[in-house]
Amino acid sequence: MNATDLLKTALLHNGMNIGEDTPQMTGGTVLSYMREQSPSKNRRKSKLPFLFLTAIIIFTLAGYASASQEWVYRKMDMLLLIPREEPFTALHFEYYDDLPNTAVSGEMIDFTFTIKNSEGIDKEYLYYIYFKDNMSQENLPVKEGKAFIKEGESATISESYIPTRNFKTGIISVTLPEGGQAIHFIINNDK
């Protein structure tokens, strides 16, 4: 049996109708038939729609991903999943070491405090200053004021108080009622 006969037998076994008189065959041999009817051409034709559809899907998903990225970021920000700076207000005494620690009734007490706005918006702050006599545990209002402070800036406020009552130990407090912040320092009577 020669190679041509073996090839014919193999093709017949796979269900192909092979013969020298078959109309699809040109040239009269099985090998020339196989060269003319290359199955790779049929595969390329069937792959073209698949590749085209795959390209469309990839471009659609890429466009959707870039368009939805902003939406996802906004949703994560709304859910507070994106780290950001915490808004806050700072309240402190300027020159804390220079604050008076002794005074007598009728003597002026000078002090300076600062409010720093880091809330993210311009804001008007309401502040209260009290003198608390430790003997009577009574809060005596000293002053009520307002300070408008732009975002990222601070305001330094100088105040003074003259105690009119005799006291042994007193506390001067500055409070920001809206934020619940308070600072104070202690004054002892010299007498």
C-alpha cells in the first residue's frame, strides 16, 4: 500500500467521500484537493465576527470604567470611605507662660486667646468669657463676643477683666459654645 492509498483510507475513515472522480478534486489527487480546500480559510472567516464582537466589548467596558470611575469615587466619598482631613477649630491661649497667676480684687487681668478655623468654610464664632470664684462656685459673665474667621485663618483676641469681688482662687474660662470647646487659667488672690 502506498502513501496515497493510506491517505485515502484515512480520509474515508473520517467520513470524507474521496475518489479520483470526485468533482471537488482538481488535479486528480487527494493532496491537491487538500491544498485547494484549506480549512484555515474557513476558520479565519468564522473568527472575524468573534474578534469584532470582542473588540466592541473591550472598548465598551473601557469607556464605561473610565466614565464610572468618578461616580464610584463620589459614592465612596459620600460613605466616608475616602480619607480626608477632619474639620476642626483650635482654641488656645497665646503666650500661655505669660498669663497672670496672681491678682487682687480691682486689679486688671490681661490675657489673649486665639481661634483657628480649619472647618473648611468661613465661619463666625461666638465666644463667652467667664470668671468662676472657687469659693462660691458661681460663674460671673465677663464678656460675650463674635469673631468672623475665614477658612484656614485665625483670630487673636485680647481681653481684660477686673475682678470686683474678693476671691481666694478664681478661674477665667473662654468657651466656644457651638463646638463645646473651653480653655481656662487659674488666678490666685495675693491677699
